[in-house]
Amino acid sequence: MDATLNLIGRDADLFAADIATHEEALSDLVQGSRFLVIGGAGSIGQAVTKEIFARSPKLLHVVDISENNMVELVRDIRSSLGYIEGEFATFAIDAGSDIFDAFIANGPGYDYVLNLSALKHVRSEKDPYTLMRMVDVNIFNTDKTMRQAAAMGARKYFCVSTDKAANPVNMMGASKRIMEYFLMRRSVEVPVSTARFANVAFSDGSLLYGFNRRMEKDQPLSAPSDVRRYFVTPKESGELCLMSALLGDNRDLFFPKLDPKENLLTFSEIAVRYLASRGYEAVECASEDEARARVGELKAQHKWPVYFFKSDTTGEKDFEEFYTERERLDMSRFASIGVIKNEPNYDAAALTRFEDAIHAMRSRGAWTREELIDLFNATIPEFAHKETGKFLDGRM
């Protein structure tokens, strides 16, 4: 069994049956189409790029600001999948820049535009400047690239959302909820589909990714004991994006069918399983200081220090949910994928007020975190921001 699946408590790929059922349709669509993947060098972006490449597209262009991650993506594809007859090219440019606009204006045009770029961390809401960049990347760049997709006559625009957009309690989730409103507004111009995700195991910057880095550096593991999350593998994240982008109807939102009783896991549970998979016994310490001090001693005994704590940081939701009671579901089309069926419902005046308020802040060259939180509250009626005055950067 795949080691990552074992770690997250499953014994089979979640979407294997759905992929097998629809493989012919997926492959036919890919082989006859031109793709642009924005944010394609991130963890989910790399996964969906490989899913597209494996099915031999007519053209596949990948854009990302991370030059180093893009190099690794190409090396990974060449070393695992090899080559295709169609054109495959990568571009280290910012999707929010005028350079990207020129790239689109002078490019070949695309049938499918997949946007995987995002600021995804709850810790990003600690200061007003990172928050404003979150607005740019998660909302305004999405709206801009949707307009560009519509102008080129794209068949579909796909953009990744997050489980944190369902009943949001943090600014990251709220930014994605506002993004979903912008998607609905633009869906009358170009068909759009999206997906809400579980945690992608070992994705860049995630806690499990951090576990690898901590052990490489002989450092203790630290995790909340009361925060429960769903997990999917990187490959599963790519498959969910591909299914939504190619098979989703206009405004469909895909999410994984996971059982809260079987699949919701605390990070402390994952930490213990992770250490066991590496051949170490977890030893719980009473403080960060104790955990830092005992690495050398415990490592020699095939043990590893861990520090578990009750979560008390801003915006941290106790559990994950993919949909709310207000959303209409189709749970019968796929074996392991649920679909939220959206109408083009949005408050046009609220979105205009949001845009105007952001532009006013930017034009005066100063804004506060509180202003942005108030604006998000005014835009999302169900937003229940969880503010504690503490942030993840204050944790080990």
C-alpha cells in the first residue's frame, strides 16, 4: 500500500473508480485540447499538470512565479513520463503582471485555463500587507484571468477553492469564498468549475511537509492536538482538478466524499503515525523547550520528541467541511466525488463595493488589517472571523 495512504488511514486511491469509469472521455478531451495551467509549479499545480501531460495534450503551457519549482516539475515529468508529441513549455512569470498579459495577448489561445495559484495559509492573515496580496492573488488575479479566458473563447475556466470557504472563520477561507462569488459573476461569460479540497498530504508548506524538514534538521515535531482535517494525496488532488475542469458543468464545485468518522484526523495522530513510518516512537514533551532539548538524546533510542498543544491561533477551524446546508448537492454522479450545483447567485453591488474599497485603500497607499476584516465581513454575510490575537508564526 502507498505509504502516504497508510499514513492518512486509507488503503486505496480515493478517485480510482471514477477515473477508470471516465478515462476514455478524459483522455479524448485532453488529446484534442490546449491547456494553460497557472500556478502549475505548486503542489496541486504539479499534480494536475502531470495528469494532463500523461494523457498527451495537443499543447500544455505552465506558468508560475517559482523558477526553482518549475525546474523540478520539468525534471520530474521528463524522469517519469518522458515526452509527448504536443507542445509542452513552462514560463516563470507572474500571472498578475503586465508580462503575463502580453503572454496571453500574443499566445496561441487555450481551450482550458486552470488556475492553481493561491495564498493558501491561514498564517497569511497576520498583517495588512500579506492580506492585500491575498486579495490580489486569490480574488483579483482570478477575475482578470477569467476575463482573459472568456476573451480567447476558452471552453472552461477552472479555479481551485478550499474547504475553508464553507462557513469561513479565517481570512484565507473568506478570500476564497469571495473568489467564488466573482466566479459566479463571470460564469455568464465563460463556463467555470472549481473544487474544494482536503489537506493535500506533504504539499509545500503544509504541516506534513514541515515534518520532513524538521527531521532533516534534527528538530522536534509540533502539532495541534484538537484540530481535525481530511487528507488527500498529491495525485488525488490532481485527479480532482482534472475531473472538475473537464467533466464539471458550468458553476459545478467538486469535493471529495470523505467520512467524518473515518477520515477526519487530528494533526497529533498524523504526527505519531508519521514517526512510526520513519521507525521512531513519539515521545510527548511538556513544552517547546523540552522538545528542542531532547532531540539528540531520544534520536539515539529511535524515539523523537513531539510537542502537542491546544489550538489558540486566529482563524483556525476545529474541523473541515466541504459544503453548507444552504448548498444544493449532487451526490450520485460520481462514486467518490460530490458536486455542489451552483446558480449564478451573487450580490453584484457588494462585489462592486468590495472592488471600490480595495482600490481606494491601494490608491491612498495605506490600509489596516481591521479595515480589510471589516470589508470581508460586509461582503460575506456568513463570515464568522475567529480572532484570538495569536498567530501561527508564534508557534514552533
